[in-house]
Amino acid sequence: MENLTAKASTVIEAPAGRVWRALVTPETIKRYMFGATVVADWKVGGSIAWRGEWKGKPYEDKGEIVRFEPEHQLRYTHWSPLSGTPDTPENRHMVTVDLEGEGARTRVSLSQDGNHSEEERAHSEANWNKTLGDLKRIVEST
């Protein structure tokens, strides 16, 4: 299987500290991540879960925090039962969010590996572009 990587990026008119807080604050995450409630201890090796409702059905995605470097990088694994695949290592995505402070601006670059087809990669990339656009709007409006 091919391992195609979805990528998205944006520049947010806010310092890295403000952007980082939005990435790890459950109340804010819910506003830009499709209404999902996130539960995490934000420690390397700790679990992370996203709970919500999609098309009228409850779901719980899960993963593990792989890297937690405040204001620089957040990396975690992700698996969703909505994918229709078993929860095995080869079916988990690795999501990496890098922040690069540029004074009062922050470049946010995101990648998600583990996509098994071009269609899956394109779908993930579209979702992440929407998510980062919503993150930008929320952070810049606060």
C-alpha cells in the first residue's frame, strides 16, 4: 500500500503561544474540529480521544500523544472507527502539527501520513485545510 501524506498549512496573525493554546484547549478545539470533544492529558505516551456525532451517529476516535513540544510541535496517532478498518498500527495515521513563530505571526504546517489511496489523501487534505482555516479565524478573532 502506498503511504500518501496529506498536507495543509496557513499563517495565523498571532504569536505561537496563542496558536499553541488553541491547539491544546478542548473548548477551542471543539470550535474548529467539527464539534469534537477532545479528552487528553497532553503528555507523551498519553491517550487522546475525539468524541462526537457524525451523520447522526456517535463516534470516538482515538490515538496517542507522540510528541508534545509547546509552541513548536504536536504529534499524535489517530484512528477512527468511521474508517471501517480495524484498530491496528497500519491503520493509524500520524498527525504532525509544526508551529514556526514569525514574530507576531505563526506558520502552522500539518501533515497526516498513513493514507492508503490518493482519494483518502485528498479527502484528509481537504478536511485539514478547513480545520486550519477555522483555527485561523478563531485565533485571529480572539
